[in-house]
Amino acid sequence: MPHYSYEYTFEEGHSKQSQESLEMPCAWGTLTDVNISFPAGCHGVVHVHIDQELHQIFPTNAEADYALDNYTLLITDEYELIEGTRKIYLTGWNEGIYPHKISVEFTVVPFGRTTPVEEVLLKILSILQHIFRVK
């Protein structure tokens, strides 16, 4: 499965009205296992969200963002990317007085392949079918 890793330095002195974006090319499929890493020193002044086209994906509530310090946020949700789209965006701003580099990693499961959650469910189903001798 394709796994992607990107970094972007958010320059200091920006506001929500002057957001910056990093275009992150990727395969088309189901987006999952998104990691957003905030280094020590961010102190909640760097705000980010993940978008596709003009639609915010994470966090789900459109007016929200992530602003953390010395923490890697793991998002295990699965999100089907819009058909034909081959990029998502890390969008945000830095209200602080120093630049900060934010790292993003994610997996895209191509359509037609099972996601990790689906694989577990299929294994459970197989075990139950074996136990109860159901076909």
C-alpha cells in the first residue's frame, strides 16, 4: 500500500486569514493512518488541518484545526478520496514568532484492496464461520 511522508515549514506571523498550504500528491483510494507531528516548541501556535480540494477532511468539523506541542497525532479514520483526485493538502498558519516544521505521514489504500480494518473483520468472519460451520 502506498505510504507517504511530507514536511512543511510554517513561517511565523500568519493568521487564519493568511493560511499556507502544502500540496501532497498521492494515489487515489482510501486515506487512512494519518500522522501529524508537532515538534517541541510549537506551544499551540501552529494550527493545521487536512483538506481535499475545497473540503476539509480532518478535523471533521470545518471550523476546527489541530494545534499541539511535542506530540504526534494519529488519525485512524478511513476517508474515501474524491474520484480522480491525486492530492490532498496540509493547510495551516503559524501565529508564533518562530518558523515550525510540521510532518505528515499517511497511507492510501487503493480501491479494490482491503483496508487493515476490513482485513481484521474478514479474519473474524472466517473464524466465526469455522466455529459455526457456516459457509
